[in-house]
Amino acid sequence: MIRLAKPEDKERYYTMLSYCFNMGNASIENNVKNQVFPTDEIIVNEVNGEISSSVHVVPFMMHFDQKTYPMGGIAGVSSFPESRDHGGIKEILTYSLQYMKEKGMIFSALGPFSFEFYRKYGWEWGFVFQKLKLPIQDLAKTKKAHHYQSLSKKDDEIVNLFRKQYACKFNGSIDFSLSIRENRWQNFYQNFTHCYAAYDDSNQIEAIAFFRIENRTLICDELYFLSETGRQHMLHLFYTHRSQVDQVELLLPKDDNIRATLPNPRIQYWEWANMMFRVVCVKEALQAMQLKENNKGKLRLKVHDAQADWNNQIFELIIENNHLSVIELKKQSSYDFEMDIQRLSQLILGFIDGKEALQLELVTCKNVRKEPLFNKIFQKRPTMLWHMF
């Protein structure tokens, strides 16, 4: 039986979570004693009077095309081994889609242990980050900011406002709630992570970075800036650590071409397939898109979604005055393009564009005359998801 968790499920839930994620017995005791148990967010599968599998749907607000929308973060997908291979996780993930729809969450994201596993239920690859390592001496010619200042939890509102100006440009990034920010500051304190801001001569923040130092490496997973000048000024702050570190490791969005600014682009560099993404409600997600070009026209999409029947239909997209409206049509209606929910999710997010989807034969075109409009609607946009859950 699929249901929401109850208070009496708490100990078995954390026992199952600890088993699946190898957190140990001490973790069970600590979580049962100290952790809040959000029963209205946790979906469980009860078998013979005991919960056997679960998923936590964490509510977030997600940046998408310069606005924010409710997103369900899928976390804590777990089950006891004796309950596996019986379809329990399939049932619970399918139920989670209905749950998210009822909560108004039109998007969902998760961190997969296996892309192939979650792809079966409609999630698809949606985020990439790049990592690079460079010798500290490569930053020798960066220029110094007017001044720098260490920031802490007392500066949370300043940090959050600046971060939001940067993060809102990336589809999929999370708009941090107060509780998320408080947890982050606590983790930064425990991990000895530093936060610094670079200021210009008008005392305006140019860049903010979170970084830590380990094994003579300065590791920066979050670097926010509003101009390249601001970033270069922050990189100079990193250079002042040359007595402490030999190299700098940066985590950046996929499309960031920082190597073009370095004296030697031949550095350690790699891309990492990160989180997966899913559209929960197709009509609402399409209507949330902000079109880049002033176009006019109509086209029809046939969407296949085995887990969410409300998406498993034909949608007519009407573009007029740079506004996109959507009409749901009967399943037997004619259509111009056909695709599964995984591919449409990537197109809506902006992870791939229409032209790429057609070239890779990820989408079936039934009407070539509609291809130019299809390509103008579905264009690439920057994507990034820093927050893990």
C-alpha cells in the first residue's frame, strides 16, 4: 500500500535510509532522536504492516526562464533488500508524480545512482558541471579588487541577494529558502569553508566565493560574479593563498569558458554528468517558457509519458506576440512532432535545443514545414544545479 509516512514510521524509515546509504547505526539513533520527520513529504510503501520502501519529495523553488516555480526534489529513494525486484520503487516513484502534481510542482530533479534506472520513470539527464584544476601561478596576473571582506552567517541576506542575481540566469538552480541557507552555514562551519566577497571602488560587491583548503588545494565549488572583472578580482584573492596552496580547483557551469582567460589552457579539465530532470506537468511547463524571439505560429506535439497519464497526449502550441499558450487535444488528433517525456523535459529545460534533438533523431518529425518554428521555440539556455539533495 502506497501512502504518506506516519510518525510511527520514523525509526524504520531512518533504519532503511541508513542501510541503503551506509550511514551506520549511530546515524539511525541520531536521526530518530534529533531529526524532524516530515511525514507530509515522505511517501512509503507498506507491506505486511511495515514500510518496505520510501522516497522523500523535497519541496523547492526553482529558477526557470527568469522566474521561480515549484520543483520536487527526489531524495532518499530506498528499500530493504528483501523488498527489491518486486516493483515497489516503480510504484512509489509513479505515485510521487501524482503527489507532485497535486502540490503544484511542475518540475522535478534528482541525483541518480544510475541514469538508466531513473530514465525508465521519465527523468532524464539535465545538468552538467565542469571541473578544472590549475596551478596557482596561473593566477599571478589577475588584478586585485579594491578590497575584500570575509562574510559569515550574519551577512546571509547580502550573500543570498547577490547569489540570486547570478543563479537566476541558470535554469534548474534553486532559490534558497531560509532553512536551506541556515543548514548551509552550519555545514560551512563544520567543513571549515570560507566565504569572501570582492568589492569595487564604489563599495559594491563584484563577486562572492565559497572555498576550502585541503591538501594544498584551494577548492571552490561556488563562485558567483556579475562580470568577468569581478571574477578576475576573486581569482586574485585565490592567488594570495600561494603560500598555502599549489593549485586551485573550480566547479563551474558547463558553458563557462574560463580557459580562454588563462595563460595556459592546457590544464586538467573535465565535464561531469550531474543531476537528472523531469517535467511533471507538460502544459504548465510549456506555458512557463519565455520565448527568445518574436514568432508567430502553431505546432502540435505528441508526448509519451507512461507514468503520468495527464502528459500522455497531444499538445497544441500557439505562439503570438512572443507568448506561448497551450491547448490539450484528443489523442487521435494529427500532430507535427512526437517524443517521449524524457526528451521533452530536456527541450523545455534548455539542456538541448530543437535542432540538436532532430539531428540526433531524439524527436520524430511528421511535418518538416514546422521545423523552423520548432527550433525557434526550443533553444538552449544555461542550466546548472549546485544544490544536492
